[in-house]
Amino acid sequence: MQRILAVDDEVHMLRLLERIISEKTPYPIVTTNNPLEVPKLLEKEGFDLILTDLKMPGLDGMDILRSVKEQGRSEEIIMLTAFGSLDTAIEALSNDVFDYITKPFKKEQILFTVNKGMRWQRLKREAAATDELFGREPYAEAEKAFQAEYLRRLGERCDGDPEKMAQRSGLPDALVAERGPGAGAGRG
């Protein structure tokens, strides 16, 4: 399940973000109004997106962005700021921020950006899985892993129905039943 971390020293802003995301998306959100907690949260858990205020005492949004990038973490950062300027936007973008949003913002802007970020994260994971699949050797192992991944994705499209899976894939019913999603086929 994809997850979000929201960081802002203003509690009312965290409540607003939590309400928007909880009501309009399927993504769980963890919030903190203490930016100094972020390193511990990231050490303990993984997130897909971090929504962070730019200006905060102790550890600001740029510090969080730099830390995530320096550690090679996969979280994408969405920077929120009431103090938007061309200089801060350029600095954030040069440090590979996913997006930069000025406050006040519209609910739709947050939802659009969060959904875009989550799609990007899914695409990155799929690309990494595909790279891993094509890197497998010998060929028999790669073929087995491909088949498992193919059946997993087919199962998602067919709601796990083995008959639909066999019909749509052209694979024998026995193979789908043996290696399909209900049989515990994983990523190989």
C-alpha cells in the first residue's frame, strides 16, 4: 500500500492535508508537526511521498529534501510553502523536488499532485521490477519469473478468476490453476 508522510509545524495545516488525502484518496497518511521526527520516521518506515512545509524550525523542507536525496531513498518530495520565491523554487527544483506548491493552495492541486506522485512511484517500481526480471539468469529462471509476474498481473485484471485468466491468456487451465494468484504465485 502506498503511503504519505506530511510534515508541517502548523497543526491546522496538517489536519487540512490529512482530511483532504483521507477523504479523497486511498492512501494512508502519517503526519508530524515536529520536523525533527522525520529521520526517525524514515528510519522506521517507508513512504512514497513526503509533503513538507518549506520553512520550519529545526529541520526545514530543504533539509528533508537534501537528506532523502543524499541517502538515495525512493520517497518523492512535494514542497509546500507560504514563502514562495523564484530563488527557493529554483533551489528546490535543482535538488529534484517532485513538485513545489505555494500556499494557499486548492484542494484539487494537492490531489492532482499526490495522484501524479503515486503514479510516478508505481511506474518506478514497475521499471525496477522489469529491469530485475531481464537481469535474471539463466534463461529458465527469467522465464519462470516472467510467467509468475504475468500471471500476477493477469490475476489483477481478471479479479483472480482462473477461468477468465485462462480464457484471456490462452494458457492451459491447469497452468493457471497451478501457478495463478490463488496458488501463491509471487514475483518469482
